[in-house]
Amino acid sequence: MHIPDGYLSPATCAVLYTGAAPFWYVALRRVRKALHTRLVPLISLFAAFSFVIMMFNLPLPGGTTGHAVGIGLAAVVLGPWAAMLAVSIAIVIQALFFGDGGITAIGANCFNMAIAGALVAYAVYRILAGRAAIGSARRVMAAGLAGYVAINVSALLAAIEFGIQPLLYRDATGAPLYCPYPLSVAIPAMMLGHLTIAGFAELTVSAGVVAFLQRSDPSLLKTTAGRGAALAEPAAGRAMRPLWAGLGALLLLTPLGILATGSAWGEWMARDFSNPAVQHEIAATSFQQAAPLRAPEGLARLSQIWTAPFARYAPPYIRSAAFGYLLSAMFGAGLIVLACLTVGRLFGRKEPAT
Amino acid sequence: MKLLDGHGGFLERTIEGMHAGLERAVAAEHSAAGGGLLQRLDARVKVVGLLSLILAAALATRLWVIAAVFALAVVLAVLSRVPLRVLAARAWIGALAFTGAIAVPALFLTPGVALYRLPGLHWTVTAQGLTTASYLLLRVITAATLALLLEFTTPWVQVLKALRVFRIPVVFVAILGMASRYILLLLETAHEMFESRKSRSVGALEGAERRRMAVGSAGVLLSRTFQLSGDVYLAMQARGFRGEVHLLDDFAMKRLDWLALAGFAALAAAAVWAGR
């Protein structure tokens, strides 16, 4: 993820230094205003922490390990402006003293990870966390996804920077002068690793540390929690009440489905192919491409394997279509709630006995 | 019963990584205190000179010019008593392994004049592919060598103070200086945390439990960081800190420094001119 020297042209590096500079300026002004004399020790210490966290090897599902950058965590704990300063400082020190990332590419690395990463992580976290209580599971999920999305946006930016090099810089023989791979290679190559290993490392560290802080030091999560967030989780029953009410309303509204005529595109049954009305409907919704007169052999064979008890949301023994819809919705929603409760019971963390 | 985290496990790798980081910092400080050519120069001259050589290598569009800058970097390393094995271990091997893996497919994927067809695989090495892979490898290895020279011939604090020549705000330089010092402290703290955890753990843990342990350690470190930040802030206030940052500027240019600056400027300008 840290771009070394030599991969980007000096012009690209200059553009990215120029792009990063206003963000650094605004971040410094905002953070200085908010922290005043605390600015220097807080950002210094958090930059040091960001540096160390990048050295953690995180065990990931599937037996592999990965490194996180900690962008999501920094944005959740410090807010976007202080996070971009702290992570930028860590990136500068890595480049100058540890050979990790290039010196000419400091602007690019800071722009991708510290600036874009911190802003994206903060936006995702605030949108997903909403006004949930600081100790809520929703904040853990929001922090994890913030880290995951942020590292992938950073990787995408880096891939675009790599991918435009061969378009812009070639020598007299046509050989690329810097990163040799075009966008069509650079983007999939970068994203493959980041959507999987690096993304999950970032998700793990962001979600895991936020969950840890909820139990051990929830005050650290207050900075970015928004005004409405309370430190304590509201009583579980009360918090869930609006969700149950919403689910009930949706169940009651399910008979609206019978107002729609025809069938959804691509959800045809084997017998629909021999029905002239459905044939006509398929052709009308498929750019006048006529459907075969008989159901495809594979579809006909596979459709015999399983017959749903509530086919088309209307069990044959119920005469009222509206009641059939309602019954199907209650049965389906009940099954999902049951499955969630079972999974929660199997994998959920047990509260320690007091 | 096997150990918690066998050889090559995440605990070992994290400890090794942190140990390598600490060891590198100590080696760099030790080397920077030596009596070689670059060690005798003003930090500002080294920062400006070595960075302009990195820039010249980045700008060059001729392979021989980048190779010449690389050769110059090696000569500077020898004159500065930075052993070649240190360069190889800390810059070249890593750069060759990482960038080599990235550069090799370019041999076959870059369209151009066919040079050689791999028997059996029917992959064709093109002249343009060979050139672009050489550009990438040479630039990376040259920049890595020059960056390592700066690190191994100049104490960290001086490098950071020398950044002021680029008009970087003094508060940034102060934060960089403090962060670099506390990195060593936090690295040591994290290293000790993992070592102690490893030494008192027996039995195999499942993946989820190991993840919980790693993020728990990160959480503890984060709490300690904030606690330390508060302590440092109080200590700074007790010593009269009121938000204004002042740096002691103890640099003084000598004749050798001016000569070296002229030399760096001439070499970088020549490389940019020849490599255009």
C-alpha cells in the first residue's frame, strides 16, 4: 500500500503533494483550534501509535495474516482532521527512517491513505453509526466497515495513480518509464489484495479495537460519536422496539405485492415458457427477444428438485391471496429471526458472571 | 500440547517485525555517529543533496543515468563507512524482492518488439518490457539506497530539523520529532506486551481467539498512548509550554558543507541534464 520511489513520475508526485497540502493546512488549523496546547503531544503520540499499529500482524480468517494501516481506527477515535495529521506523520517517518514508502511518494501516500482514507472512514462511520449508543454493536460494525471501505478507496486511488503512468510517460521506444501496468491491470491487481486480505485486516483492527474500547475506555469514542450518542446502551427491549414496529408494519403491507402484475424479469418458472401470455411478456421486457417455446432443459430438470411449500407466496390451500401473502411474510420473517437468534446463541459472547 | 503460536505465527512475526524496527533504529543511530564523509556534513546539506539525487534519478529517462546515480550512491556509502552488506540487507534485497515480483510480469505484458520466447510457456519477452522493468528496478533500488544513506548518516532529530529548509511549519517538525521519539517507546511497549503474552501462553488458540488477542493488545496500546499523551502534556506545561513551538537551530555551515552542497548540486544538475 505504501508506494515506493520510482513507481510514480515526479510530476504525479508533485500533483499529489499539491493536492495534499491544502488538507494538511486546514487540518492543522482546525486541530490547533480544537486542541490548542494539546495538539503537539496528542498528534505526536497518536502518530507513534499509528506507526506501531502498522507493524501488528493480524490473524485473519483462512489462516493468513495481514497488516492494517489503522485509518479507520484513527478516524473513529480522533476525527478526520486529527487522523489525517497523525497518519501523515507516521507515513513521513516510515519513509524517512524505515524505508517503507518512497520519499518522493510521501505526498501520494499521504493523499491516498491519510487524507482520502481518513475522510472516507469518518463519513462511513458517522453515516452507519448514526446516533447509536457508544457501547452499541452498531458502532463496532460501522467502525469495521469504515476501515474496510477506507483502505479500499486508498488502494483504488493508488491503482489509478499507477495505471495512468504508462498512459502519460513513455520513452522514445514506447517503454513505460514508471509503473508499467495500465489501469486494466493495476486496478484489479491492487483491489484483489485489498478487497480480501488488507481490507479484512483493516476491518478487524477497526472493529476489534472499537469493541475493546467500548468495554475498557468508552470515553475515547466520544469525540466522533455525535451529540445524540449516549455512553450507556439503552435497555435492549426499548432499543429494539422501533425495529419490531417497523417489521410489523412491513408484514401488514406485504399484500401490496399482489397489485403488481406479471412476473419479475428472470424469475420465470419452467411452465411459463409454454404460456403465450408470459412468452409475450418476456419478449416485451427483453428488447423483443423471443423466449424459447419450451423451457430450457436444465431449468426444467432442476425445477423438479425442490418444490417450495409456499410457492409464489400463495399456498394452494389458502383461497385469499392477501392472506397467503401475509402468512408467507410472517413465516419467512419468523424463520429469519429464529436463524439470527440461533446464530447469536451459538457465536455470541457470553456475559461474564458477576 | 503445542505452543500458542508456532514458528511463523502472528505473535512471532509481530515480535520479529518490532525487533527489526528497533534494531534498525539503533543501527542507524550508531552508524550516524560514525566518522565517514556524509556524517561530517551539515544535515541540511545531506537532506537537500540526497533528495535532489533521488529526484534526478526519478526524472531521468535514460537507464545509464539512473545507473550512474546508483553507482554514485554506492561510492558515497563506501566513503561514509556504511557497509555494502548493510545496504544489501536493508535496502537492496527488500527492494529487489518486492519490485522484482512486480516488474517480472511487465517483461511479458508490455507490448513491443519480441526478444525471446520462453520455451514451453510461449510467453514472449519484449524489448520494451525489459526496458520498463529495468527502469522500475533501477529507480527503486537507487532511491532506496539514497534514502538509507540519509537515515544511516544523520541522526533522526537532525534530519527532522533540517526539513525546515523546505519551509515546513515548525509545529510539523516538532510533532515529527516527538513522534519519532515516542515510536521507539511504543514499539518497546508493544514488543514487551507480545513477549510477555507469548511467554505465559500454552496450548493452541483458535483463529477468533488469536484475533481477539491481537486487537486487545492494540486497544491496550491505544489506551496507554492517550494516557501517555496526557502525561506528556502535563510535563510540557510544567516546563512552561504554552502552545508556541521553538526549535534550537544549532546548524552551522562550514567550508566542507558548502563544497559538498556545490558537489551535490552539480551532480544532480548533470544527471537531470543527461537524463532528459
